[in-house]
Amino acid sequence: MSSPHILLVHGAWSDGSAWRKIIPTLLGRGHRVTAVQLPLTSLADDVAATQRAVDLAGGPVLLVGHSYGGAVISNAGSAPSVIGLVYVAAFAPDVGEAVGELGKDFPPPPGLAELRADADGFLTMTAAGIAENFAQDLPQAEVGMLHAVQTPTHASAFSAKSSRAAWKTRPCWYVVASEDRMIQPRLQRRFAEAMSASTLTLPASHVPMLSHPGEVSEFIDRAARQLRDRQEEKSAAH
């Protein structure tokens, strides 16, 4: 039995290139991989885009979500073909919770002060915000790349209530970024504990898949192989 198809879901102010250091490693290990491109126009639109990718995969799927992408996979992950979830410095809202409401009992992360809204309600992050709070452990050239490719994200995505919480019914893995200045590390640990996730903690900024690609690739690979083994055991039992 083959490993599940790995769908990589980026976060806000980003695009599929956020996974550019992860994809070659996973492909090299024999996995099928797709980077989902979110429109970042609303939570519903982003979930729909991910659900289309799940349907196109046509078999068992491992969903991997970064940052706001965690909210997306928490909703799209209830599809029957989704057999596991990996959160990378990501939100994991419960049913009825909105991303913007999470972590209010902690000091606000400094990166939020660097968001700017346009007349249509789309948010972008300043160059200084990306350099100092989003990806402070990346070289300057990579920071510039992140700023160049960022996708404006509509503010309504952060106020939309989650309608599903797939992490309650799927095996989960979680990468905690201990130096994150966008999502509080203590909040990340709370998510990981709530979902009883296998957890990897890295001394990383908000983008561990770019600053620690080897460790994150290995973690995703291990999750996929564990899910494959579980599927084989179930098949053998029947």
C-alpha cells in the first residue's frame, strides 16, 4: 500500500512557494505531493480550494497546514479520504472559534502590529514585519522573497467561525516554533496538547519549513509512513 498523498497548505501572506524546500525532499522519498494554492479571500474559499485538492488526490490524504492553513485543514480535514493532519506552527480552532479570537489570554504577538489593510479589507505585512517577526531567522535574500510573493489576505478570514475540527478525529502531528513572533509558542503547545499530537519543537521563527527544512521534511515523512503502516495493518486485519 502506498503512502498517502501529501497536500501542503500554506498560510496567510504566503503562497505555495512556502513549501519549496520541503517538496523536493518528500518527492525524493517517493511521496506524492501537491502544494495547494489558497486564494486567501475568505475561510470558506480557502477550505473549498483545499477540498478540491483532496478530491483530486483520489485516495488517502495527509493534510499539512502552516499558520492560518491550520484552520483550513481543520475544516477540510473532515473529508473521508483525509487520514491524518500535520500542523506547522499553525492554528487549530475548535468548532465555533475564529482564528482572530485565539490566544487572547497571551500577550499579542509582535508581528500583528506590522499588518496594513487596504480599502477592500485585504491585509499585507510590511517588509520590516517579515524581516523582524515573520522570518527573523532567514537570510536577507529569502526574507525579500517572502515579501515579494506574499498574497494579500482578507481580514474576514480571521473572523470566520470554524465549522469543523478534524483534529478531534484524525491522528495529528504538530511542529512548535519556539521563537515564533506571529503565533505565540505557548498557544501552539496548547493546540498540540489538545489534539494529543506527536510533537516536534524547533528553535524557529514562524516559518520552520524554511529555516529548518530538514527536520520538518523528516517529520512529515515520518507521519506519512506511520499512516501508511496503519492502513496496511487495517487491511491485514480484514
